[in-house]
Amino acid sequence: MVKVLVTRILPPQTQERLLLQGFELTQWQEDSAIPRNELLEKLKVIATMSVGYDHIDVEAVKSRNILIGYTPDVLTDATADLTILLTLGAARRIKEAIQAAENGLWREWRPTWLCGSQFTNKTVGIVGLGRIGEAVAYRMKAFGISRIIYSGRKRKPEAEDKLNAELVSFDMLLAESDYVIVCCALTKETRHLFNYKAFSKMKKTAVFVNSARGGIIDQDGLVKALEENLIGSAGLDVTDPEPLSPTHKLYSFPNCLILPHIGSATLETRERMASMSLDNVLAALNNQPLPFSV
């Protein structure tokens, strides 16, 4: 019987499917990921439950004839929904409002300075108008956004036509956006793209949201920008590192909303991702091409 090692706990339906295929399932049972030394002893194929694979040294893995699979085109809607939640939460200063309600400070909650901003007749700037970026822009239009601008490596004519979006330079996006939303991949070019200099170019009322990868932000630069009130608020679903220490300075800002990387965390999406990962594993074990390979 072929053994399959799973480094995190799979959703129940995918576990059952694997067992029905006749494989012996060895599943890491701890909350943390499997230790590196134990993983390397058993590694034959990497099936990552993610669209991004910046956490894998692709060249090093392939040089050792280890296969790599991932889960593309599956978490667009879930991540776009979460990005809108973060944008709304940061724009309306929801962290402060929740704290005020929990602490019985209803009078302090009411002043206009705490009410945040609304989407109507505002400009949203999206860095990386790929599948997720386009889905975010589509959702933002429903809230009354009047202008969509984007920056990226290349022009997206079809998305422009659907969304009436405009390609602009990165600096122009920073200067003119009321909402700056990061949807690009983490690459050598985008690492620390958002640093103190970038935040300094934004409107002082700008809402900054990152649901892509933590490494795209220079967190020291973001801390300094928040300390100096260079931007209005921030919403983060990703940090660098993850998990971020509970004592990190970013948690101290009432206008900085941080979530624990839950962009794809819906049951439907996680089941599909797990199933795609299993398809990759089964293909590798049967000496077939991976259906979702890097």
C-alpha cells in the first residue's frame, strides 16, 4: 500500500477520498507545520494548497527531481470577498468601533473623526490587476467607486473594458488613490515595493490594504507611516513573518486592522484546494503528469 504524507490536517471530504483510493494516509496532527527534518525524509512530491508558491525554492526542488503542484484559479472569489471586508473594515475604522463597543465607550465612538470614509465617488488603485485584482475591482464598483486605476507589468485591455479601468504609473496610483489595494504576486521586483517612501506619496486619508503577500510591504516603513499619520488606515491579511508576534508594533495602532491570513478560508474553497492538491499527489504516485503543476 502506498503511503501519503499530509503536512497539515485535511478537510474531512478530502481525507475520505484519499482513503477510498486505497492509500495509507499519514497526517501530521499538530497545529504547527511538520518539522523540516521529518518532512525531508519522506519528500517525493510537493503539493502546496496555495496559488502562490513564493515559499518554495522552485529551482532547488526541481534540481532534485521532486515534483511541485499548486492550486490555481480556485481562491479568487474567497480572497476578493475578504479583501473587500478588509477595505470596508479599515475605511470605517472598525477595529476602534469594536473596541469602543466592547469597553462600553459608546459616547467616544460617536465623534465624526471615528466614522471613517465611504466608497462613493472615490478612486481605488489596485496594484496587480490579475484574477483577484479584477474580482476586487468588480466588487468595489458595486459600492459606488467612481474611478478604478491600476498598475502592473502589462496592460489588461479586457479588464479595462469591463471595469472602465485605467493603467497608470505606480507613483500616480499612490498619489491619486483613496484606496490602495495590493493584489500582486511576491517577486524580486515587488518585495518591499511598499516602503516608507511609497507611503509618503499617498494621500494622508488613504486606506491601504494588502491581501497578497506580507513581503510586498516593508513593515518598518508601514509602522513609521502610521506613527507619522502619513496614511489614514491599513488593513492586512498577510504579514512578514507569519504569524506576526502579538507584541509587534503594528498591533498597537487603532487604525491598523490585521487578520491571520484567511483570504482563502471558506469551506468551499479549502475543500477544492485540498482536492486539487490530492489530484497532484495521486498523479505523481501513479507516474502521471501533475494536472496543476508549477
